[in-house]
Amino acid sequence: KKQAPNAEDIRARKGGTPLVSLTAYTTPMARLMDKHCDFVLVGDSVGMVLHGLTSTLGVTMEMMILHGQAVARGLSQAMLVIDMPFGSYEEGPQQAFRNAARLMAETGCAAVKLEGGVEMAETIRILVKRGIPVMAHIGLTPQSINTLGGYKVQGRDAQADAVLADARAVAGAGAFSVVLEKVPQKLADKITAEVAIPTIGIGASAGCDGQILVVDDMLGFFTAFKPKFVKRYADLGPLAEAGIAEYAADVRARAFPGAEHVFADQAPAAKTPSK
Ligand code: KIV
Ligand code: NA
């Protein structure tokens, strides 16, 4: 059984076998992916995926800690990374350190992830210098949805230089890896070639140093919408609903519980020893 990699192990995977990662928000799902993933992210996507929020802006530190603790209980081989939620780090390095340290102390996570490029470089530098490994997240940054004006591809045409500058800035500031979300394939490849840290693609390129998906998206549990970059590896939502519908019909027909699910007046006789 392998030991969970740390941030420096992940950094060292630059240019090697692609890093595998998924999001998780609960213990049982974390258990299912533990041996298959290099790292598992408790994304602030939890707000939309599990809590029905319409964006990630309403996600709180308390939610990240609660789900972070749950996921931590399900992992022994994959590294745990937790998203810093909107409003928990943007004021400046001191606020960012205080909240990142709380996430690490209360969940045992090995690193935090935060959104932003050039504008977050100073904060990343200070966190890393003071003992907190940071995964950066550039391109489409969903916490900035209100200033980006929609979940659009980032870095097309004249925007490409800005995304490349973001990648260079976070790498230079000491981030151990960087998520590239919804950027054109060629730009993702260029960034991957130019920065010394692993790029983790989501809606980016197969040429990235790793990939991440939201687990409920790829398993077909989250069906409110499906981004183009999601590949459905299973269709569990409809499967779950079919099971629920069958249960409802059984209950109404008094077909559930069956004889095997109910208890007799008397306890069954003790089993006779086999030898
Ligand atoms: O919150 C999240 O799930 C993420 C990944 C999609 C990278 O940030
Ligand atoms: Na996120």
C-alpha cells in the first residue's frame, strides 16, 4: 500500500506519467477513489454539487472544513487538497494564512488551492514561505464569475498572454502545481511546456501534466448541466432514481419489507459450533 504523496512529490511529477485527480466531498466517495488518484480535491464545487447553490460564492470555511474532515477519513493513499472558499483569502496574505492554516489544522489536508494568477502571487509566496503548500487555479476561476461575466473559455486570442502571465506568476511564487480550467488546448500545451510545475487540466488539454474532474459530473450524479469538458464515465443519477422509484412502488404495494427483512418474535436458535 503506497503512502500519500506530498506537495513536493506532486511537483516532481512534472512531465511524467499524468497525475490523476478527482473531487470528493464525502467519506464513501473518497474511499472509492483513494487508490486510483494521486490527489483528491475537496472543491468548493461542493456548494453546487451537494448543496444546491447556483454558484460557488456562498461556500463557507465551515462547509470546507466539514467536507474536508469527511474526505480525510476516506483517504490513506491519495493526497488531500482543499479549496479555499470565496472571501477567505482575497483580503491579503494574513487573512489567507489564517484560513489556510485553519483548513490544514482542522482537516489534516496536505495543501490548499486558491483561485487567481498574477494578483494572488504575493499571497501564494507568503503561504508557501510559511509552510503551506499551494495549488493555484487559473483560466476560468468560478469564484470570479461576476467579473468574468459567465463560465466562458479563458485565454482565447488577445487574452492568451494574460493567462500565460498568470501561470508564470503562480509558478514563480512557489505554487507546487496549477489547475488550468477551460483554456484553449494550444494555450494549455504552451503553459505546460513553459512552467516548471505540473499543470492539472479541466477543460484544457490531454497534454497537461494531470487531469481533474468533478466526481459527481463524471459519474452522472450531477445532472443540472454538463460542461463540454466533462466525460460521463457512468450514469449513476438515472440508476439511483430508478432504484428510488422501485422502492416507492414496493412500499405502496406492501411488497417491501419482505419476509427476509423483518424480525420474528423469538431470537433464532444459537448456531451449533462447526467442529
Ligand atoms: O471546486 C472544484 O471542483 C475545482 C476543480 C474543478 C478544479 O476547483
Ligand atoms: Na474550486
